[in-house]
Amino acid sequence: MAQGMRRLGTPIAVLLGIAFVGLLASSWLVNREALRHAVATQIRAVTGLELVVKGHIDVSLFPGSYVSFHDVGLKGSGTDDPALRVDVLTANLQLLPLLLQRFEIADVMMLRPQINVTREADGNSNWTPFIETIARTMRPGPDSQMSFSEIRIQDGILVYEDNSHHATERLDDIDLSLAWPSISRSFAATGQFDWRGQRIEGSISVSDFLAALSGDRSGLKMRLASPPLKVAFDGTVANRTSALMEGTLTVDSPSLRDALRWTGQTPLGGGGFGRFALRARANVVGASIALTNVNVELDGNTAEGVMTYTNNGRQALQATLAADALDFTPYISTFRLLANGARDWNRQLFDLKALSTTDLDMRLSAAKVTVGSSKLGRTAFGANLRNGVLALSVGEAQMYGGVVRGSVGIARADTIADVKAELQFNDVDLQACANEMFGISSLSGRGNLNVSLTASGSSPFGLAQSLDGSANLQGRDGAISGFNVEQLLKRLERSPLSRGGNFRTGSTPYDSLTIAVKFADGVATAEDIRVESPTARITMTGTASVPSREYDFKGVASLLSAGNGNNGFELPFVVQGPWEDPLIFPDPESLIRRAPAAAPLLDAVKDRKTRDAVRSVLERFTGGGLRPTQPDNAPQADAPAADGSTKQN
């Protein structure tokens, strides 16, 4: 066997030697001009593009078989400007045909190509004639049998200009491998490129490349993956009068906020917009995307519905979504009304830039909604953003144990926010409502609250300074904690100057509560404040400063006489201090007047005759009373007479 192998190896070695010598001889004897012409002819036959060579040409047959063209342009027939420019275009040749003096291209490599794509307002681009040329070349026919397997692009640059929208994009460091369609007519491309500072890995495959170039329907699969965003599409594509795509769209991002910034968008506020995922059936027509069977997830919130996105010079998003539970806490953290750990309004300026970049029309419904510490039941609301004006409408929300309806509008004027609110709270828990909306925890019961407010400012503090409008509250079957009016009035009626007990303890129950206030430039003026129970009544007047969050009220608390309901004992009082912990104290003058022994003293301070009478009484009690003060220049002779008269008495 060993001898047989040696005998067989000898002729094989001879044949390889002859092939090597032949290939070496061919590298010296080949007609290089014919080779260059054959390669250019094959490229034109496969792609329909003509070579415009401005630099030198390198030809190598051994050890590598290739032809390299330097400073090359590729252009279509009937066009003057090249579709792309390449520093070095290398055509690698097939080995076996080369031994037979036939020049066939195996694959093509483009080093540092520069591709410029300009799209006009009518939808055509400078590449339209080249695509038409490639489509004509690839149509079946007697001259369409020639092909090569692959085109590689290394270190390329693509510049895209959209004249209709005045937009420019640039892709750098493009490394792609294009599987050029041959018998199967399929097309595939895989590779990487840089866009806006991020490296993107992508792949695309077209089941019928000729149909796609001709505008007919063809299968399309596309994948793009980068650190901020991943996008996948699996469906069909056509381009008769405009681009048409239909299929399954999948989008995934670890941070939607970062992805929006990367793509040139301006997200709202500084909170939320984290983990994002979307899967839907997509129908793309031109610059419009209609999504059905949408399943979207954002910051742990999951919803289903339909969405539409358009970008005809201005971006617009429409959506109708439903969810089991929604948590808006991450988004309202940006709009803190109060400063952290303080009772003052937040003075941080609003960020309103996002109000002018996108139009939004959204309808949301959920069985449960969480907004900070507030828990809402079944809720339906909408958000409309157009031309810098944001309108939030609440069709119906189960909140604070009742139902809330209304709207909030925010309009942008440079850095100023103009806010208008119209809200109706029906049969709500007043303790939860007052505590979360105004920071007041001393009120309980149930009632109706109507609020109509307008304000303008660049921060929550600025809004508080300019607050105008009105608020009306009708409460029932509740209490005001911090004092017990009935017990206090009864004690003070018996002993007005009594110091026993603590004034700021207990609570005042009520049957009905009425509060009507008007706001003007941040000051709330009481128009009607009444608290009524079977045994007591409270009325109040005064003002409350919204910017400083302080009360300045005066009121009258009255005991009601049994049977007729008329006022009995009445006590004026004062409410002053911060909203969170105001000071409540009775009018001291009223208490002194009601004390039998102390009332004459109070009158003595105000009336001279009464003051002299009180002094006379005091002189009798003290055996001579108070001596009048002698002036320094009084005559000394009067002193003995005064002494003598005293002795006689």
C-alpha cells in the first residue's frame, strides 16, 4: 500500500507543479488590459453600474488573484455623477477559470466607500436612477447569467440628506457584507456601523431582491441592535407610490429616556421613561406607522391597544391603551410642588422644552392607578399635546372614595407655564383629599369640592404667587381636629378667665361645612366659611396667603340654644400661622368683658371717668390711696397746709 501511495503521489505532485508553473507563467503572460476590461464588464453586467477609474490599477495573479482599482466612481447609464466613490475597489478572481484564461469575479471588496443619498420633496433621490438600472440588469434574460457571490464594504461613510425636512444623517465606519442575489434572487446584508456615537450591529434579508427594487411586494427581515435600543421587523415590503411595510415590529430599550435622547428627541421631565418594550402588528405607509395588537411596557406598566405615529415635518403620536394597573409615580416626581423636607413651594424652574417638539393624543383607561401616595380605582383620562399646549382631561376617576372629573391645561410661553385647572370632586373623603392636595390633615368627613384656578409662572412658587380663581367645598358628617368648640365654649361661659385645660385638644364634629374662597394674585379671601353642628356654629372671615402658606382668619364660635337653635354664648377667635400647624386662640378682650370682676378694669383703661372712679375706690381701700405726683416747680408753702388738714382729720 505504501508503494501504491508513493506511485499515486508522484503524478499528483507533477500535476500540481505543472499547475503552479502554469499559473506563474500566466501572471507574466496575461493581458492585463483585457483582464481590467473583463472585470469592469462583469461589474457592469451584474450591477448595471459603470466604473469610472481615476487612479492606477493593480493586477495580481499569484499568490493572490485580484484586480484593484484606485479612486473609483460607480455611476448608472445616462447619469453624470457617480452613485458612490471608492478609494480602492478590489475584484477577487476565481482560481480555476483563471487557469483556463477566463476571468470571473468571485467577490468584490470596497475600501473606504463614500455614499451620498439625497432625498427630494417628491420622494425621489439621487439613487433612484441607479436602483432602476440595477433592477433592469437583474431581470431574467439571456444576458443576466453572470453574477458574483458577495460585496464587502470596509470603513465606509454614508451621508443622507432629506431636503423636504432639512435633515441630515451620517453613518461612519461601515463594515458590511452583502450577499449579492444570484439564482435564488434573495439578498442579505450583515455588519456594523456607527451612528451618533453608538456602534450598531444589523442584518437585513430580502426574499426577492428584484421585486423589492421594482417596488413589488417582497419578504423582509431586519434586525438592528445598539446599547440604547433594539429594533426588529419581520414582514413584507413594497414601494409602488410610497414605502409600504407590514409585519411584526419589536422594540426593546433598557432606558427609553436615553434612547429618545440618542435619536434626537426631548423626553418630558427628569423622571421615569426607563425600561421599555413594545410588540405590535405594524403597517407603515410613508412616514406614518399604524400599530395594532399593541403590547407595550414602560417602567413596569403594561398596556394593550392601538397606536399611530407620524413624522411629516412634526412628530405626532396617537394612542388608545387599556391596562389593569398603572403607576405614574416616576413621572410626577419631576413636578414636585413643595421643596424637599420643607413647607415652602418648590422654586426649581420648569423644563418645558418637550412641550414644543411633539404632538400627542392619548386615551388611557385602567382598573387601578397609583399617583404618588394616591390610589385611584377605575380611571379613564386623556392627554392632548399640540403646539406647546398640554391638556389633561379626566373623564371619570374613582379617587378619595368618590369620583373626580375635570381638566388641567398647561401652555408654554417661553419659560413660563400658563396653567388652568377645572376639577370636580364628588362625594370624596375630605381627609385624604385635603391632606394630599393642600397638606391639611385636620379635616375629616365627606363632601364635594369644585376648583377653578388659573396661574402663570416658571416654577411652583411662581404659580402660587399668581394664583387666581375660586374653590367651593360642601362637607358633611365630619370633624375638625385640634380643638373642641362645644366644650371650650361651655367652659369659658362658666369661667371666661379660666386657665384650666388645653385649648388645642379634641375635635369639633360638624353636620355641614361650607367653604367658599376667591383667589387673586396668590391670596385666598374667604367669602363664606361656616361650620354647623346641632350644638355649635362657627363662621370665619379673612385671608390665606398661598405663597407663604399661612392663615390670617378671624371667626366667631357660638353655642346654640336648645330648642330654638339661636346663638347663645359667642366667642370671637383668631386663626393665624402656617397651614400645617396654625395657632388658634380666643379674643382676649371678649373673655375679659365676660368676666364680672375684670370687666370694670377693661373699661377703666378706655374711659377717663371710670378710671377716676376706680382710683377713688382704690384710695379708700389703701387709706389715702395713691399720692398725686407733685411737679418739680410746685410751691413749697402748700405742703404744711396739706399736713395740717390731714392732722385735723
